[in-house]
Amino acid sequence: MPFSLLYLGISATAYEETENKRKLLSLFCFFSLPHVGYLYSLGKLVELISTYQYSEKSEQAVLTPQFLHVITSQNLQCFTVRCSAAAARGEDPYIDTTVKACPPVTLDVCTLRMQLFIGPRAICHFKNNIILLTKADTEDITERRKHTRRMLSRKADSIKSRSNSESEPGWNLYIINTVSTIQLYREMVEYSRTYETVKTESCIHLLSEAHLLVRAAIMDPHFLKSDEKEDLLRAFRESCAFLGDCYSRFDTKDYHLALPYYRMSGLSITEVLKRLVSEGDEIQTYERGFIFYLTHSLNEDSNEELSKESGNKVLQIFYLTDPVQLPDILCSPSMRNICPLTAVKYLQKVEKMMPSVVLTLTKAFLALKMGNLTMYEHEMQSYKETTLACGFIGQPRLLQQRKEGIVMPTEFAVHLKEMQPGLLVAATVALHENSKIELEEADTFFKMLCNSSENTIPQLLVDFWEALLVVSSQEKILQELLLRVTSQYVWRISKKQLPETKPLKTTEDLINSCSHFGLIVPWVTSIMSVGCLSDKDYHEDISRLQSLLCSQSINIASALPVLEPLTEADSVGLTVRVLCNTRLGKYEEAIDQLLSRCPDVAVFYAQHELKGDSQALWWNKLLPELCKRTRLTGNNCPVLISSLKETLSMVAMELELRDFLSLLPEDGTAAFFLPHLLHCSQRKLLT
Ligand SMILES: *[C@@H]1O[C@H](CO)[C@@H](O)[C@H](O)[C@H]1NC(C)=O
Ligand SMILES: *[C@@H]1O[C@H](CO)[C@@H](O)[C@H](O)[C@H]1NC(C)=O
């Protein structure tokens, strides 16, 4: 049979309990000519994954997930295959990332074993067995059989042959138990050790073959029920560790694979350090793969805390190989136990060559750790506050670290909160503007830092929002911040709460530094000046709120629900409601509110707000309202009378005599209106 066409499917049962749920992961097609075989994977694309060259003309082939067996006229050959490498990629999207790795599908295949047989004719496989049918020519059979037996003596125990008849000596049936995956894996690992010191790529190749064998066994549908399950999983992790070692130790272009293989091995950083760092060897050199692994593992917020000794070793390694990274490495939560004094010494040496703000901040961080405030202050004085604030962008972990998934403020942050809250807020703003912290994360950060409960908002967080309002340019963030500060001001005003710390910025500062806080309009100040004195204490929050509503930034419609808690009864509530109505263009309602609550301000309001399109409200709304109200109260309300007079003067200035006349109430006292009429007609005559 000079020609074979075979199919092989690999399914994903390994991780599912029932066999009927089996999902086909990959399908392979093997196509063999007499001297060469081609293995294709059939997916969205048909891809040639391996080519096999036979040493002599082939008779037949069988393909399993782990091996390709081929018979020729004289022997049985066994090759490795790449089916598990292809199937693993189909199954797990994380392969070929920094999380997981797998030897490449294109890895060269190799011949594992070649066994001599007399005249193989047919081959098939069943589970772990290869069944082989041979037929020898009658001549020289005795001699050749002896020869075969000798060649196979090493595997004699696993080969059973049964001659079906002594009288017809030509036919033989062999059942060959393939060596268990674990055993073969061990042999390959053992063999790889001979390459360890000399040929790096060969060592990696051999370990990759061993890894793929184990992977294929784990992907087998019977894996879950296998007696070797635990052994195979252990071998899998071990092979990952060996591959991690290779990529860390050897200078290879794929050095970055050290990271995913060590991750899959389940080894801790400490265990990896033990494998790679020799005791007391000061001049040991470290390859890129190892540094790559260490950098990534330490920069991830892993929960592993290195011992003081391991931590100091890591410092030394980075000092020797990549000193610029020392500040980052020192901020790793894994490095909590290092000796700060040793770390400072290394940093001082690095600083002489490459000074930086981050390095200075890291030294300050370590000084706090040692409780040396003299040194801390010395470091913090080396740069201006704005430079320091931006320095935190280079290493946010100086301020906050993740511990078991929760962001916690560092001692540095706690210290800044007490001593330099302005710097802490500026640094957090810088982090936010550089996408190093989200608004919600900042909430948690400040709440933890100020030890406030979930529902209360510490003043420092409000300081942060206000500072962010000054610099942020994203409309979505701005509106969110405006609502947050508004709701906080309203809450404090309505609950008569004072901020627990002095706000970093005054209303004045805010008005001067950004357009979201507007100049407070004079009629608001007027209303407030007649208001009751008890509001005095909350004056800052009140003026911030009014200032916000005086600017064009805040979206009034969305702020209305937030403003609800303010009672209408006091002057603050009144100013807020009138400001909102004004911003919404509801001047008539604003006038009504003022006339009933604070009539003396109504004209002042009109002078300020009723201009342009809304000027007609002077005669269409304000004048009739004033006439009506004066009539109702008689002469008892001098405020209304004087407002009416002012309004009449204004209207007389603006309108034609005839129009003005038509506005006058029929029951009006002529004496009262006469001067204005006179004024109106005189003005018209003059022009
Ligand atoms: C603090 O640090 C300074 C400068 O590094 C050093 O001179 C001083 O001895 C330290 N103080 C203490 C109490 O360790
Ligand atoms: C933080 O708050 C808790 C109770 O809310 C209190 O027991 C603790 O003493 C506070 N810690 C500090 C540092 O204020």
C-alpha cells in the first residue's frame, strides 16, 4: 500500500464530565506518499503543519494524537506530531500571551524510535497498542528472526508475537505496547540534560517534545478517568518549569517565554529564584529571560511576599542588570520585607548616574519606612511641589498598592494626607489625567485614607474633585464632577455640616481658576445679605453652590434632583431656585418667586437679567404683577411702591407713549402715574 490518507480529530472532552458533550477542537488530515508524508490541520484554513521524510519506502501509516507510526518493508518508525500544539491553540485563547505558552506548531518533528521487523505488511492501533502484521519470505527466515529479536531485546517484555502456525512460518502478529507517556516523558527529560550546557536550542526542542507529549495525553478524552491523571498533571507543570528554566538561562530570541512557562508551572517567585540564583555567587550573570520574568512577576500585584533575603537578592540582581528599574521593583508589594537601608544604598548609587524624580520619591518612601523624617524632608525638598506631583505618574504604587485585589493607600499617602494634603491631591489629579487612576478608584482611595465610611465623603475627596474640575477637559468627567460637588455642597448645607478639614481652595480661588465657578451675580448677594445669620457658618459651601449655578458649565436639568433637599423657605433655597429658573429661561417664575419672598430684590434682578429678548417681561410681567400686588396690600408696603416706581421709570424710558398708556391700570391713581407719563412724553419729544 504505497499511499495513505488518514483523519484525526482531537476533541475537548478533557475538561468535561460526560463524553456526549464532546466538542471537536481540531481536525487533522495526514496524507502519505511512498517517501514523504504531510500533516495538515483542517480549520478555517487548511494548513500544512509538518512534513515527514521516510528513510525508505513506506507501506502504511497510523496517526494518533501523540505519534505517527509508519511501516516500511523492514521497520516500524515512530515520529512526533504537532496535533496537540495545534489543538491547544484552538482550545485556549490565552496561549501565546504572557499568561500561557505552548511550543509552536511549526517546531520540527523528530523520529523517536525505529524498530526492525521482517516484512511488516499492515499496522493499526488500539489504545496504547500497536498491532503489526508481518510476513517474511521462507528463506533466511530463521536467521533474520534471530536478528530481529536481538534488536528488540530491550523492549522484549512489551512485544508479544504469536506465530499462527509452525508449518506456515511466514505470518506473524505483533502487539506492541507503546511506552507510557510518563515514562517516555522522563526519558526525554533525562536525555535533555546531556544538552543542557552545550546546545541550547536542542535542549529546548527536546523539552518541548516532552511537553507536547504530556499535553496530548491531558487532552485525551480518557484523561479524566486515567490512573495517571495526577502524574500527568505533575509532569505537565514540571515540563513548564523546565522550559521556564531554559528560556531564563539561555540567551535565546524567545527569552520572553520564560514568563508564561513559569506561570503555568505554578512555581512561586521564591522557588524560581532558588532554581536560578546560586548561593553566594556575586558575579553570576543573569540573562534577559530571567529579568523579563522577574520584572513582570514583581510588577503584577502578586500576593507573594518575598523574604528579606530573597528581596535583597532581587535588588542586587536589578542593580547589576537594569538599575533604572529599581524604583519600580521597590514599589512591588512582593518587596515589602526588604531592608530599606540596603535599598536606599542602591538607589544612591543609581542616582549618581541617573537622577530622577521617581527615584527621589522612592527614597522618600523608604525614608518614611525607616522612620527617618530628616531624610524624608531632605528628599522632598529636592524638587518643586508640581514636579513631585507629576513624579507620581512614573510610579503610582508609591501612593497606593493593591493587596488581595483591594487598593490600599501606602504609608507615603497617609503621611502626605497629614503633612501635604495639597501635594497628595495634586498627585492624584496628575494620576487621573494620565489614566493611572479612575474616578471610582480615587473615591475608594480617599475614603480609605480618611477612614470614612462608605456613605460619607471626606473633604479631601471634595478637594480632589474641585482640583480635577480645574484641569479636566473631558465633558463627561466634568459633568460627573459638577454633580458630585453640587450634591456634596447641598448635603452639607442642608444637614448643617461643616467640612471635617479646611478646604484646600476658597470659593474665590475656584472662581479665579476655572470657568465652572462663575462670579456670583449681585442680586444673589443682595438676597443673602437680608437672609438670616445662621447661614454664616456654611457661607463657603453656599457661595460655592451659588457660584456653580452662576456659571454656564453645569447642566441645570440634571442638577435639579440633586438640589431638591434645599428647603425653599430660607434665602439659600430661594437663590438656588431663582438661579435655576433663570438658567432655564423661566423668568416669569423667577419674578413670581422674588416678588412673593423678597420683593425688594425683584427690580434689581430685572435690571440684571431681563435684557434683550426677555426685556418685554418688564412691562408684560413685572409691571402688572407690581400693580396687582400694590393694589392688594394698599399703601402698607413701601417696598412694592418704590419697586413699582422704578419699574415705571424703566418702562417709560423704553416704550412709546401710546403703548405706555395702554399698560396703565384703569383704576389707577392719576397722581401716581402722572410723573412717569410726563417723563415718557418728554423723552419722546426730545428725540
Ligand atoms: C537619617 O538619614 C540621614 C541621611 O541619610 C542620616 O544622616 C541620619 O543618620 C539618619 N537618621 C537616623 C536616625 O537614622
Ligand atoms: C477608623 O474608623 C474606625 C471605626 O470607623 C475606628 O475604630 C478607627 O479607630 C479609625 N481609625 C483611625 C486611624 O482614625
